[in-house]
Amino acid sequence: ASLSPSASPSSGPSFIQEKAAENQDTLNPSVTLNSGATAGNLLVACIAVDKNASSFTVPSGFTSVQDYLGASVSGAMAYKIATGGETTIQWTLGAYTSGSALWVGEYSGASFNSLDQTTENNSAETTVTSLSTGTTGVTTANDELVITMCAIDSGKTVTGWSNGFYSEYNTADTSGAGVLFVGSKTTSSTGTQESTFSWTGADQAYAAIATFKLSGS
């Protein structure tokens, strides 16, 4: 797996840490941060599951942002304002076929009602080589954190995503056991948000995007 392969994640001023896990062949996939989260920080968790997960139970204390259960691929995003000390972020699935990939990121400066705008999109069991997240509503603050994710049915190589997102996590696994890509950026003005993922080889996919307000907004 590749975490932040192209530049230091400190280019996002609110970034604290991130961690990912692949080939989680279990109904209770988890990822463990290197150090406990700081109280008041924002935690964002994303998951991709090969085939139909049947259901998602978000990690303890998290709130669901978006989720999708498809015959070929499933995916979800959730967030939490940390109480402090969180390390292991565990999801619960209703079912799995070939495992999952997970990512969690910690960001400072989140407001209590952090989630602002969000939307999702899926290829509806059609094989495609690119997929848009869909376009959010207009953000309410200038300086919001935007997280985008894409889950793909089987092992693919991502060729990019549009609109200036920084690569937080890029699955290197090609076995098809949950293929996940995550990107982020910080906005400088209000507006809608969207990103289109592209990859090699047509396959079913799911994408989601969310914006989070910071305490100074």
C-alpha cells in the first residue's frame, strides 16, 4: 500500500496522522493509528469491500457519512470528533467475500458540527474506467477539509483524480481484496466540490466525497 506517495501530507495544514490496512479478510476489519487521537480532532474513516458487505456498522462513536452496498463492490465513509486516545478503528460487516481495505485520517481544528456537504455515486454494476463522486452542495465556509474516496471491485491501478486532490492513500494490492483510493484538499473559498477518479481496466466502482468545517471557519 502507499500512504501519501507524492508529497508530505503536512501540505494540508490540519493533517495529523493517517493509517491504512489491506487484505482484511474478516467481518470485523480494523486499522490502528500509530498514536492515540487527540481530543477534539476530526477522524475520517473510509472502507472498500470486495462484493456485497450486506451491511456496515460504523466504528464506535463514528457517524455515517455515506455508504453503498453493491453486488460487486461496497464502500463507506464515516467520521468522529475524537474524545481522545482512539487508536483502533474497527468496522463490522454483515458479510464479505474477498476482504477489505481501510483508511483513517486524523485532522486538527474541526468544529463540533464538522460535516458540511456530502454526496456519493456508483456505477450501478456497470463496468467503467472512471467515476465521478457527484457534486456536493455549496460549502458554507472558505477553509473546509474535503475528503474523497473511491472503491473498485478488483485490483486496478489508479491513474488520477480531478480537481486538485492530494493522494492520501493509494491501494497497491492487486488481488481484488478491496481496492481503495482516498484523496484530500483544503478549500480557499466556498463552492461545490467534485472529483472524478480514473483507473486502468473497466470495473464496477463506488465514490463518495465530504467536506468538513474547521473551528476557525
